[in-house]
Amino acid sequence: MQIKNIIASVVLAIVAIIGLTIGLGSWYTVDEGERAVTLSYGKVSGSAEPGFHFKMPFVETIERVSVRAHTVRFDTVEAYSRDQQPATLAISVTYRIPADSVESLYTMYGNRQNMQGRVIDRKLPDEVKNVFGQYTAIRAIQERASLVIGINEALRKSVEGQPVIIDSVQVEEIAFSDAYEQSVEQRMKAEVEVFTREQNLKTEKINADIAVTQAKGRADSALAEAEAQAKAIKLKGEAEAQAIRERGDALRQNSQLVDLIAAERWDGSLPATMVPNGALPFVNVR
């Protein structure tokens, strides 16, 4: 009797465990930022949106796929510029899996990490080499924005048809060889020196122009003053000559004008000293 009870208890326990397993395995949840791939006996049978879902126990299984943005960094991407300068680039790639492509992702690669390793990790170095090789070393530095745009376009084109979207590619750093860095530094110093000399020459020319302008101004001022003085002297001479002419005309017209002027200027005193046999000054006044 005890054996039968024990067997019955074991059977009930097994049934309970099986029932609990079936109950717990018949539902699942999908978080925001994820999609679920449902598999029926290992074959893709659909996908599920975020939320609460049911599935067939022991028949269907679930594989979750993140559709959030992921960033992977490549610190040592080596490339050669158009002028054969070796460079090491640090590049970061931000990508995501489209929500409607999770089934394709699982079918082709199994998971996101496998896709990244077989697609992005392989294609990025080649695309960077192709685009970077179109730029000289100095252009790669001066036109960095254009370089980044070119790498973005090349990588996006290379992953067309794949279950992935490239959001952005950023060139974090471009490092050239020490020899090239030194040559660039020397060239920059030379350019700065040339620029400084040009600025000094321009400054000297400006100062010279100012000095010439000031000298011309002083010369023009002195000339104007001299012309004014000469004109004043001329006018004064002409006025004196005119006065002399007018006085001569007056004398010619009136012979007694001389006597009138002498009488007007005589103070009434006779000379204190007389010359022997000299004539006494006389003014004829009418």
C-alpha cells in the first residue's frame, strides 16, 4: 500500500512539474528596443513586437534581437594616402537592425554579433582604404568633413541588401608617421615665417605710403602758403603803384597841391640855423 502511495505521489509530482513547465513555457515578453524571432522546431515562423505573447510549449522557441543603435570602434584602421603617406585611423561606426529585418538577420547570420563580424568588421577597412586613397595627406586633414562623408557613403553602399542600417561613421583620429608629422610641422613654421614677412612688408609699405602722403601734404601746404604770400606781395605792390600813379596824376592836375601839402606839414617854426646868403623858406598861402 505504501508503495502504491509513493508511486502515486511521484506521478503527481511529475505531472505537476510538467504542467508547471508547460504553463511557464507558454508565454513570453519582448522589451522595448527588441524584437523576437519565433522558431517552430528551429525554423523561422515569424516575429513579435514588444509586449506579452504566447507560444506553443516544446514546439516554438524565441530568439530576441536588439534593434537599438550600437556603436563599434576601430582603433587601428591602416591606409595610404594618395601621395603614399601611411596613416592609422580611429573610426567609430553606429548601426542598427531594422525592426522588419530581424527574421532575415536570424536566417542569414543567427544574431547581431555574427552580422557585425561578417559584414561591418570586414567591409569597413576596405572602404576606408578606398576613400582615403583618393586624398593626399594634407587634403585628408584640411577636408576632413568631405573625407567622413565619403566613407559614410561608401560603407552604406557596401552593405546594401544586408539587414543593417549604417547611421553614421565618424573619423575620430588620423595619425601619420613621425617623419611626416615633423615635415608638416617644419612646413607650417616656414609658412608662418613667410606670412610674417609678408605682413611686415605690407606694414612697411603702409608706413611709407603714410610718410609720402604726409610729406606731400606738407609740401602742398608750404606751396599754398608761398603762393598766398607772393599774391599778397603782388597785390600790395600793385596797390602802391596805383597810389603813386594817382598821386602823380593829382600833382599834374593841380600844381599848387605841393604847396598845400608843405603848408599842412609846417609847424610854424623858422629854421634855427640860417646859411649865409640863404633864402628864407616861404610858403605861399592864399
